[in-house]
Amino acid sequence: MADRLLTSIVDVTINKLISAIPDQINLPMSCKEELRTLKDRLTMIRALLQHAGERQVTNPAVKLWLERLRDVAREADDVLEEVAYENLKYKIEIRNHMKRKVCHFFSLSNPLIFQMKMAKKIKKIIASVDDINKEAQGFGLQPNLVGQGVEQRRANPQTTSFCDVSQVVGRDDDVSRIVELLIDSTNQLPLCVISIIGMGGLGKTTLAQSVRNNELIKKDFAKIMWVCVSENFDVERILKEMLESLTGRGCGNITNMDTVIQNIQNELAGKNYLLILDDVWNVERQKWEELRSCLLGIGNNSRSRIIVTTRDERVALTVGTFPEHEHYPEELEDGECLSIIKKRAFGNSPIPLDLEAIGWEIAKKCRGVPLVANVIGGTLGNSRNKGYWLSIKNNMNSGELQEEDGEILSILKLSFDRLPEPALKQCFAFCSIFPKDCVMQRQKLIELWIAEGFIQSPEGSCKSMEDIGNEYFNDLLSYSLFQDVESDDELEDLTCRMHDLIHDLAQSVSKHETVILETISKCNIPNHVQHLNFIGSVMVPTILGDVAHNLHTLFSKYDFSNGMQVDFKRLRVLDLCGARITELPFYFDNMKSLRFLDISATGIKELPESINKLYNLQTFRFMDCDCLQMMPSEGIGYLINLRHIHFSDEEHMPANVGRLTSLQTLESFHVGTRKGLKIEELGSLSGLKGGLEIWNLELVEDKSEAEQAKLHEKAVDELELHWDDDRSALELEGNHDEEVLEGLRPHPNLPRLVIHDYGGKNLPSWMLRSNELFSPNNFNLVELEILFCKMLNSIPVINGLSFLERLSIIGCSGLTTIADGAFEKMSLEEITILSCPKLESLGATRLPLGLKELEIGGFSKEVQESLDFSFIHHIHTSLERLSLRSWEKLTQLPHQIQHLTVLRELEIWGFRKLDALPEWLGNLSSLESLVFINCQNLERLPSTEAILRLTELEELRIENCPGLRKSCAKETGPEWPKISHIPNID
């Protein structure tokens, strides 16, 4: 199956060369005539690739011909890399006014000699290409005919439907059976284990997810934990992930297992729990007993349960599952497979009858395996052409699926074959470098693809390589080759995984290119391997000595240098994230082709000055480098190809980023006082995208200096402006913040703006007047946050924010007035106004129609006593969420709330004088969630009749309300009978 990738590798490499040569021809150090000739020869031979790819399956000689062409193309790539590097040197030295010293920086003393050397190499490559072309004639290879190319990619691939567990087909009986086993009250066995056993792709994980989300399970178990175990059954890791599942945050630097267990005990507080161990392979009884002994002292074990999903029946025996607690999901019916295919291919649209008939035949060949149906459905969704569907049907393996994965892979490979571009195939195959169950981050993955050269911007296209990479990511989602897509708030990005079978598919097509090493016993590495990942303790330096000269990619958690010189002339990617190293290798600057470097979470103490010789570097990641103390004295201003910088510590803010004119990602900029760290550095970075945070704005002197950042030219998605949050009252009185904010006028199409700890008394003029920036026709701002601006005294009517949907004003301790009608001309759906203790006027008399969420509180005594909640009348048909906070003077809930007919969530915070709830609360017929926090005197709920009228209520949460909590105690509290029917009570 690895042969299927060969044609794509050759195609991508040749296309890359053809695209790169025109740029090289016009550079000072290039060999113009030779490069033109090479481009012509490569263009001719590229036309033969499609026919060669078809013929190699039946003709081994054609396969050898493709392999030789691949090797020659890589030699040409090496030469162009060398030429490009020397030209980058030349450009940098010219820029730094060092023309007289240029010759000392080249590998030879004279540029002319360098050109002659390169010309000789290129002529040799041209001769090899000519020989290969002659061989092609002997094989009878024909160029592509017009119209016979690969189908074009879909413009708008769908990426969301497969993530919805509610769309699971044919598993209702399985879910009911497992739920029944879990909540069986007669079963008092401590830590009873339910095992879900079945072949890969049968939907064991999806079944476990469906059980986890079942309402009866959520009601019966106080806590639910999910751990993906996979092949590495490490007890310490499992316990840490249990704790992370409970708390929703990482374990930090906790290394002591007893501490982890104690923290889990504290979180559970004696409650029963459900622990789901997904994808378990361990059959060593000793490891299981070690985990079980840790669990026995945690929580209420007689009512706690464990679910294990596994492909191996021996695992069920190892974990002590009784036969009656084993569950074997059966294959789906053909009709159920067809339902999956139709949903993946057509969504909710009807399927034409002729395609449905073909779909039935394809569904039968899925042999009841949901993963196969899901992936094939994604592939069929690429075209609604009957011939395309017939070709899939005819190519599907007609043999019986066995428990071994080989037959399934032979079906899944069709999705690989049908990926519409050779580059997309390489991007997918590259993902085999990650271990199974690894969480992949979208942005990092795209940066890796670009560094490897898989993605090129077509000539004349306005799309960046990152834009194309994002399309590729979405395509792989739409084909169901990626799954478990989640939004990571900390990374502000999407993450995903590959199903084990899909990972096997990626490994099978890239086995000659990619190797993952876990143990010394697996150290037989082919010399031509391109991508290498060390994830275990192996003999790294010895291995590298054999294969380093061909490597394009190296992932390692260990020191790979050990004082040895290693030839990494072709290395494009070096990922040392989390590696146990304290320094970079001494020959680091010889990695001339390096495009991607990640040293995050390492013990590296110093970035050497030689990092500035990595002129080809496009991505540099150095987050969570707690030991890093020394940065290059001149920053990283020589890395002129750098597109993405990722760092997390203010102290690691590199100097002279203004020279990096290709930069697209700079998540934060920390203004400093010395040259190279001032806000003017942002001025030349016109290509910035994504989010940008600017810190230490108190160090900017005036409007003129602020304008040098040229924020109005930067089409970023989010802009956060931060001043020092620890300034004294004296410092705030004499600040220049108003001038500075005037000079920080953002781009007209900025979607989100955050102003944090601004010390001015007034908002800037560019926000208040309806000009080109904030006019209804031009401005795209949808979210505005004004946070902890202590000196701000009023919010006037703002005419220009007609598209604003979300507004937050929080912690503005000097704010006294919000003008009447301030929000009326906006399109607001969410308003949050909190912790403004001097506020005398709320300006809430005319809230915008269509408001869906309102969160207000923490105001002055005058506002609390005088505010007329009649404004609610204007939004009674739209408001879905209301949160009232810190209304300490009110003795009862505002009666106007009862008219909110579509209210789904009501939160009551800090009503210290409230002791009972009104009967009209039962009028909120749409209410789903009711929350009380810090209402110390509250003890009683409305009558049973009122509570029963809340037919949609699913959640009741009570925090720091001692009287009400006691009244609502399970089984014993006098209010308990009123609420016992509510599914979720906390």
C-alpha cells in the first residue's frame, strides 16, 4: 500500500521545484540558464506521472522508474535549497550594509565559483532527468490528456456532522444494555468493570461516549472521568488524567503519585463515580492490580463503576470482568450502514434514487463496520456523479471482513486513493509520525505541512499557504480521516485525533517514509526514511548516524546529539517539544534547510546567537521554556522567512521583530524601553493574522509613538490592548493613556476588541464618532470588552457600532454613567455589565430588541434602589439567559422577570437579603437551568405546584447558600420532594 504514496511524493516534489525555479532565476547567486533548462525538463516529465502511477501497480519496472525519479527530484531540491540559502545570506548582508564582507559568508570565497559549482550539479541532474525521460518512452508512458486529471476539490467541505454523538446509528439497544448494567442497584461489587469488546472500527469508543452522555448515567453518577489509555498502560499517567478529567485543568508539576491520589479523593469527596478507560490493550495483571489498588481507596467504590473498551478479549479477563458484564457490539445492519453513508454524503438533503441504489450495494460491502461506512460516506460526498459512485462500488473489496484489520484497511484505502490532490495525500500520510491517540493541533499541523514543502501557493493565487493548509485540514475532516474535533480554549485552536484504524492506514501508505521508534528492538530503520520520531528510550545518536543525511523530520524527547557531529543537511522539521535537553547541539547552525523548530517545554537555558543563521526558518515555537534565560543579543531579526512565532513568557519577547516582514503569527507583543522592543516594531508587520495582544502600553509615550504600530493596517481577528494593572492612583492621574489609545486606531474590519486596564477618563474619538472606521457600512466589530478601566467615568451613546453583538463592561470602578440609549442602535445579543460600584445610571431604558443574554450587577446603592426593571418588557420575547449578580439591597426578585417567556437560564448571585422565592417563578415555562450562588439567607423554594410548572427544568445548582442547601438535601431536606424529579442537582 505504500506504493500508493510514491506517485504523490514525486508529484509534490516536482511541482515544488517547478514553482520555485522562477523565483530563483532572478536572484544574484543563481545559474539562470541551467535552471531554465531544468524547469523545462521537469515540466515534460511531470505530464507522465498519472500514467506511471497507474502502471506501477502491475509493472514493477515502472515502480523502480518512479523511485529513481523521486531520488533525482530530491537531489534537485537539495541544490535549490543550497542556492536559496546563499541568496538569503546575500540579501541579509546587503540589508545590513555589509557588501564588502559578503564573500566571507559563502561556502566558497567567490560567488562566481559558487555559481559554477551549482551549475555543474544542475547539469548532472538534467542529464539524469533526460535518461529517466528516455526510459519512460520504453515503458510507453503517455502524458495526461486534457480533462483526465484528478477531480477538483469541493469548495466548502463540511466538518461538523460526524462529531455529534446524537447522530449515532443503530446503537440504542447497546446503550440501554450498558446503562442497565451500570445502574443495577443489586450489584454491590466494588469497582465493577463493564468491558466493551470488539474489532477496530466497530464503534466501541462512540458507544462509550453515548453511555457517558446518557441522562440516567449523569444522574446516577456524581462524577464521570474519561481516560484514553491506548497501548501505554502507565498507572501514573492514568491517575493524572483522571484528576485532569475531574478538574478540567492540567496537573502542573505534580510528580508524587500519592499527591495525585489525594487530590482525586478531595475532588470526589466520597461520591460515586464512573471511570471510562478507552482503548485498553494491557494484558499484564500486575499493572491492572497496581491501578486497582490505587482506586480502592477513592470515592464510594460499592457504587462506582469502570467501563473498559478493548479489541482484545484477554483484557476483559485481566481487569476481572464477569462474563455477564462483557458486551460485544454487533455489526450494523446494511440499512444502518446506508443511513451513515447517506448522512455523511448528503447531510440532511435527499439522495437521488439512482445513487441510493448504488449506496445499498456499497453499504453491504461495509460489512456492518460503522467506521468503514463513515469514511466511505465521506469519500462519496466528494461527488454526486453516478460514475464516481459506481467506481467506488466496483473497487471495494468483496471479501468477508475478518477481525484482523487488513480487510478493513483495503476498504479504507479507497478514501486515500480518492483524496483529490497529491499534496493532500502527503499531508495525510505525514500524520503517521504522531503516535496513536495523539491529540493534533490544527495550526501546528499546518505549520508542519508547510515546512515539509507539501503546500505551495499556486502562481497568481491570493491564498496563502496557511489558507490552503486550513482547507486541507477541513478536507481530511470531511473524509472522516480526522475525528474527535474539539476547540481548545487555551490554545485558541482546534484539536483532533485519528482513529487507530485510520492511523494504521496512514502508516501503511507511508511505511517507507516514516518510522516511530519506541524500543531498541525496533531500530531497523531503512536508510531512505524521511520522517523519524523517537518516543521511547532508544540509542538515538547511533541511529541518527545512519539515517540523518536523508531525514526531513525529526521528533525526539531525548538528547540526540551526545557531542557527536551529525549531518542534517536535509532536515526541515526539528520538534523537541518536551524533550529532556538543556541545550541545542553545537552544530545547530548547520541545519540550513530547517523550516520548523519547536523547543517548547524543554530545559534549554540559552538560545545561541547562531540561531540567526537559520534563514529558512518559518516557524519557531518556544512556549513554557521555564529555564530559558538568555536570548540572542540582537533578537531574531535575521530570520526574514519567519512566519510564525509562539512564546508564552514576557521575558522571552524577541527583539527586532520588526525586521520579520513575513510574520503572520505573533500572539503577543510586550512593549519595552530599549530599541528593538518599542511599539514601532509592529509597524512593518502588515501581514499579521489571528489574535494580537499588546502589553505594557503604559510605556508608550504619546499618540505619535502609538501610531507607529500602524494597527489600522493589520487585519487581525482579535486585538487586546493591555496597560499595567498595578499602577498607583498617582501614576494613573498623570498618564498618557488617552493620547496613546487615540493612536492605536484598529483596522476597520476588526471583529473583536479588548481594552484592559486603560487609565483614560474618556473613550477614544475613533470609537465615538461615525467615521470610516465605525460607520455602519464599513465596521465589522462584533465583540467589545472594556475591562478594569478604573478611570473611565462615562459611556456615551456610540453611533458607529451598529454590528456589535457582544458587549462587556467589567470592573470599571470609576464609571458613573452609561447614557440612556447607549446600546439602542447596536445589534447586541449579549450584554455584561459587572462590578462598577460607582455607577449611578445604567442607561438600560431602551435595550436593543433581540437581546439574548444579559448579565448585570455589582452597582452602586443608588442604582440598586432605583433601577426600574421595566426595560425587561422590551426583550421579553428574546432574552434566553439572565444573570443578576451582587444585588445586596434587594429583598425580592424583580417581578418583571416573570414575563420572560423564552428564558432558559436564570442565575441569582449575591442576593444576601433574599429569603424566599416568589410563586411566579413557575411562570418561566422555558427555564432549563436555575442557579443560586451566595444567597446566604435563602431557605425556601416556591410551592411544589410552581416548581412542577417548570417542565423544561433540567439543572438546579446551589452554591454557598447554606440554608437552601440544607433545605434541599437529598432525601432529608424539607424542600427535597419538590425537586427530586430534576435530572441534575448540584
